[in-house]
Amino acid sequence: PLLLPYLSKTTGMVSDLSVPSSASVQIQVEPVGRWFEAYVRRRNRNASVSFQELEEEAESSEESEDEEFQLEEYPMLRTLDPKDWKNQDHYAVLGLPHLRYKATQKQIKAAHKGIVLKHHPDKRKAAGEQIVEGDNDYFTCITKAIEILSDPVKRRAFDSVDPTFDNAVPSKSEGKENFTEVFSPVFERNARWSSKKHVPLLGTMESSFEEVDNFYSFWYNFDSWREFSYLDEEEKEKAECRDERRWIEKQNRASRAQRKKEEMNRIRTLVDTAYSCDPRIKKFKEEEKARKESEKKAKVEAKKREQEEKERARQAELEAARLAKAKEEEEAKQVAQQAKKEKEIQKKAIKKERQKLRTTCKNWNYFADDEADSVKMMEEVEKLCDRLELTSLQSLNEILASGSKEDSKVAVEKQVQEVNAQLQREKEAEVQMRQAARGGGGKGWNEEDLQLLIKAVNLFPAGTNARWEVIANYMNLHSTSGTKRTAKDVINKAKNLQRLDPVQKDEINRKAFEKFKKEHGAVAPTIDNAVPSERFDGDTASWTTEEQKLLEQALKTYPVSTPERWEKIAAAVPGRSKKDCMKRYKVRRCAAPYGFWSRRHRSSFRFSLSRQGVANFSINLYQSSRLNIGAAR
């Protein structure tokens, strides 16, 4: 026979109908799928209910929710014009004028289902009613209503321009008599536009200052989600081209912004009117005034107490700082003493281990048979004593104490080799550092070659064809060392010079300047008292330095556009006529076509040459306003 197992609700046992009860087998069953959901619900409710019963309960609850609201037939539904769908009340079309924006999507769908079953063209046609063909039938209004109300974005746009909403703002005269009765429903009505939840209420006359302040702070910073895209006069979908769509979008944005501005002005007017009429604000202001007066009276006493407390705190801080400093000094002293003790212990231990090593090696005659080897090993042992640390000395002494002579000799020689290798590495590193400090390079570079390289680099700047080959040839031609340089040698040395530290650069520049001074020692150190040249014909009368200065100052004082310029210049130079001044100006202009050098220019020239060196002097001259003058001089 066929075996039919079943699942017990209470015990969870699987039984076999064909087997006697004495032969029943108990099996652990794990529910899955919808049976698992039913199990969880039973456990949470602490009841044993079947899955079918739970499904029936859910269906009954859904039916009860559908029955919570009643549809209201819109009497003007059959007279609606489908072409004027934008001005119709979509909630009234679906029979939900009493719920409006509070209606859920489930209620909207249920209302649409009910009204479709009644007004669908097929239903009416079957009942013998005359049907208008196409989109001219009023059923199009029902379709448009569900299309807008089922879309959250479109529904929000329609709710923003709800035709049943009262936008009125009470006047001051209405609010002064019955403030809460007049303004409370207005604020509750406008709270639906708030983007934030938990909108504070207006409250009563007994509301606290915090509640009133929170209320007005919220409404003065009111953030409205209300937007007016539903009232757009043009639809960009009807545009024929992209430019027309952009124009429509621009017009719509301007219209929405204007309406949004009017809406915010309306809210601000409402809040301002309520604030000016609120009797609680007047009461709070009077209380605040009294509180400030009392605070002002107590301020002098509080300030006096504060000064006393500050003085006590300052004294306490000084005392605490003194104690802390004394404690720190004591702790530092103890730490120093402890470190000194540890250092002394370390020093004694090292000294002891060194003496132990010397004694052991001496007892074994320094592991040598003749005197020369013994002396050599003695030097190596002294080197070990100087280089090895405490732990290394202790390890070596332990090996010497426990091992034979041969083992000890091997250990000492191994340690000597390690120390010598370390000394060799340090020596090589020091040699490399010295070579790097001198500039390095594949071939020796003396000071003359370095200066010649710097000169060649400035003489042949970047952009010169085969620049480094040209620089190498220039150096090979002018160098007195006789060393032939390649382009690679010149590049490497130039890079090394760029990587030099500022101290080395200053040293090179100092040597270059000394060489420059040595080569040009015959040049006069100053020209402040130099006598003007008289080599030009016609300038027979010599001009003194003071007259030259007066002439230069007059030339600056009276520019070319000055009327009767040379008469005024001659008047500024005593003892000189107009003709003398003009001739002197022409002579000096021919002698110095780039202008006169002042004392400041000469000082700057010398300072730049001494500070920057020959290597960088040409660059400084290029950046200077006296480049051409420097070339002429």
C-alpha cells in the first residue's frame, strides 16, 4: 500500500498511517519557503496557526483596508472636456475629493478600478449608451487622472497647485483680537508644504519662550517643496526642434521662479504678521528687559568676585608650577644620577672584560710562537678591546674560558677579521665622501678647469647646436692642464656642480671673484672723483662733478615737453649758459649713450660681482636694467 506521511502542527513528528502507533518514528523537520514564514509568524505570536490560515488573515486585512474609504461620485464627470484636463480636479474625478493628498496609492488604484468598471466605454456601450469616438470621450479624463496621481512626481506637481487650498493670509486687525484662533489653523494649513517633518505648532498663550522661538525660527527659515511646474503654459514635448525646446524650458523656468518667489513672499508675510500680533512676544521682550537690568546690577559684583578668583587661581598656578618644576628637576637629577651609575657600571664591566681578554691572550702568549707574531696579535687584541662592545667582549671571553687554545685562537682571529673588515668599509666610505666633496668625476678637475667649465656653460647656453660637444672642444682648446674632456665628462661634471650645497657654491664663486680681481687689478676701484673727459672738440671748459650733478638734476626736473627748457636748465647751473648746457648734454650723450652711472649703480655692480661670482654674473647682468651699460663699460 502507498505510505502517506503527514506533518503534525504541535509535535512536528512524521507518522506513517500504515504502521502501528508503537512503530512510529520521530524525525526532526526544518521548515523552508512559505512554511518557514508561517513558522516564524507562529513563533512570534506564540500560537500554532497554519500557513493557509495566515494567508486568509492577510487577505481579510487587505479587504478591510479597501473598505475603509467610500468613493464619492463626481457629478460633473460626464460633462468634462478631455482637452481641458489640466484644469480638472483629478481627485474629484476618481471619487476621492475628501481624501485628496492624504490618499494612498492603494486607495487611488482601488478608486480607479471602481470608476473604470462603471464608466469604461465598453461597459457603457454594452448598456446602450452613445460613445464618443477617440480621445474626446470623458473617459480620457479618468485616464489622465490616474496617470498623474499614480506618478509621484506628477502628483507632487498637481498637489502644489491644489485648487481647494486656501492661500489667504489674515490681517493684523483680525489677529490682534483672537490671535491663536485666527493664526493657528492658517499655519496648520500651510504646514503641508514643509520639506521637513515635525512642523512645530503655534501653541497657546502659556507656551514657553523656547517653544515660541522654535516656532518662529522654523517658519522664518521655512523650506517649501511647493513647485509650480503643473502650471507651465508650454510643453517642450510639442516643440519641433531643439532651439524651441530650450526656449520653452527657459520660459517655464522663469514662470516657476516667479511663482515660487510669490509663494515665499506670502509665507514671509504670514510669519511677519503673526510675529507682530503675537502677545507672547511682547511679554517675552518685557521679561528680557527686566532680566538684563538685573544682570547689569549683578555684573559689578560678579566681576569683582571674578577678579578675586583669578588672583587666587594665579597664585595657585604659580605655586603648582613651582612645585612641578622642582619635581621635574628632582626627577631629572635622579635620572641623570641613574644614567651616570649605569654608565659607570657599563664602563667598569667593559674594562673588566677587556682586562680579562688581555689576560687570557697573554697567558696563551697571544697564540703565537715567536715574538713578532705575538706583538702583531697583541695589536689586534688591543684593536678588539677598542672596537668591541660589552656583549661581544663577554661572548668572546666565554669562548676563551671554555675552549681550548686552538678554539680560542680561531675565535679571536675570526673576531679580528670582522673588525678589520668593518674598519676597511669605514675607510672606503670616508674616501668616497671626500671624493664626492671634491666634485668627483672620471678625471681630475682643478680650479682652473672648473672656472673654464662655468664660463663655457654661460657662453654656450641651452639651445646651442651640439652644445656639450662644443663646450668640450672649447675646454680642450683653452685648458692648460692638458686633459682632454669628452661631452660625457662635461655633462657629468656640470650635474655634480648643480648638486653642490650652498657652501661649496659660495666657495667656488669666491675663488672666481678673487681670480677676477687678480686679473683686473689695474682697474680703478671707484670713479666717484673722476675728471670728465675733454677729448671732444668744442667742450674746452671742464665741468666739475658738482656742475655735472646739477645738470643731470635739471634735465630730470625739466623734461622735453617743458617750454623754454634750456633757459631753465641754464638757470639751475650757476656759471653756465644755455649754449654750454646744450653742448655738454650732447657731448655726454655721445660719450654715454645708455645714460649716466650713479653711485647706487656702481655699488650694485660690485656687490653682484662679489656675491654671485663669475659663473652667475652674466645671468644677473641679463636680469639687470643696466645690461647695455655693463656691456659698454
